[in-house]
Amino acid sequence: MKTLVLATVAIFGLAGVAAAADMYVKAPPAPAPVVGKAPIGKAPIGKAPLGKGPVVTRG
């Protein structure tokens, strides 16, 4: 009888721990993006070869 009670308590204990592990935890909200400012170095200014002549090698 003592073994049966001990086994029952152990099963309910493990079931309680498993249920607590599966509980939903609300995640913090994502940070809001910055509006109106481009990150430094990410703008396409000066990236395209506009106005530059092709590189010609003389060989």
C-alpha cells in the first residue's frame, strides 16, 4: 500500500512539473523600428558606378 501511494504521488508530481513546463509565457514585444533614419552605411549613395567610365586595360 505504501508503494502504491508513493508511486501515485510521484506520478502526480511529474505530471505537475510537466504541466508547469508547458505553460505559456508571454514574450516581450519586439522593439519598434526607427522611422525616418537610414542606418549608417546602408544607403545606396555612391554605390552605383554612375558617371564612371569603364575600366579599360591595354594589353
